[in-house]
Amino acid sequence: MKQGALIWAAMLTFVLSAATNVQATTDLHFGLVGGGISAPSSNGGCEAGASLCLDTDQVFELDPGVAPATGYVEYTGVGVGVTGLVDIDVASLGFSLIAGKSAAGGAEAILFTNLNYTGSITSFATGDPTVSFSSAAMGSGAGGITGNYTALDGGGGTVDSGTINATPVLTSLNCTISSGFGQCPMLYDVFTISIAGTDYDFLHAINPIVDPPLPEPSAALLLVLVLAGGAIARRSR
């Protein structure tokens, strides 16, 4: 077999392999590149069981700024009933006592550290994730939060501390990608920590910026490769 034919055969093998991989690709992986926890209206703490935890019953409010998040969001494909998956880390997150409120043990601040958020939720997802993509949660899903917390008094002394190993419901996960920019806001239901013998519920909401995946090789590109290989083979005969 001549050299051109060998080259063509090798390229055809590569193209067929690439085409198979494109067909087999179902998971959509969005890596986090920015954002995190920053919305005071969606993050807060109150005494356990309070009905208006982010309103009149709120005791602790989110500190200003952004608590950066790392990790990823994934979808098992595009369509109805696909699964959205979350695995996100936040190194440090602070809350402060709202003016005029009081907390057990004289706590005036809560510092969360080494937080890991996981979850899965059934979703409706549509579009091309490399161009324009959107998803909406279909009901609530399973969730998990692990990490540590420390309650501090006004002088920075420790009032209480402990570990978090909670399973709050992931109540929403809605990703939108357009023109190469993506966001995937998500919200967890309450989880509980103990401060000086009193339980407090906290709500955490994350709004990460995600990096859309690179486009897979298109059918047109694969066809060009096949034709180019055939042309090389013919010139070599």
C-alpha cells in the first residue's frame, strides 16, 4: 500500500473514532471560574424553626463581599428529566449579628470554613452548551453540606464550634449560558448548627460563574478531514 493510502487510512480511523466519541458524549461539565456566595437576600441565619428566616426572624446576615467558590456543575445530557449534579467548595464564609438582635452565648459572628456542597436534581435542559444553554429544576433534589463553623463573641473569642454534616434539600439549580458566559445559581434548604445550646437554621445560596465546555468536533469538520485524507491518497497514487 502506498504512503498516501496509509495516511488516508490512518485519518479515516481517527475520524471514525472522533465521531464515535461525539455520539458517546452525554455529560455536560461546567467548571466554576468565578462567583460564589454574595447575595444577602438569599443567605442568613435564624433560630431553628422560625418561619421568616430571611425576614423579621433573621438574626445573622451575610458579610459583605463574595465568598469565592470552586468546583463544577454537570448535567447528564440535554432534554427532559436529565440530572444536574453539583460539587462545590467554599473555603470561608462569614455572617454577622444583625443590629438590635441577640444570639445565644453572646455570639456576634459565625465563621464557616472548608464548606463542601453536593447535590443532584432532576432538570429540564435545552440548547447547545457551547453557544446557548439553559436549564430549570423540576422540583427539589438531594443535597449535602459538610464543613466547620465557629461562633465568635464581640471580642473575637470562641463561643462555640463544631462540624457540619447536613443533608439539606437542593431546592433549585438553574444554569444559563449565552455568548460564552454562564451562571448557575442554586439554593439549599435550611441546615442547623448549635450555638451555646441553642439551634440556629442557616440558608446558603450560591451563584457561581461557569466556563462553558469547548465545542465537540462537528460533523462538517469530520467530513472535511475525510475528504482531505482522500485527496492526499489520490495524489500519492
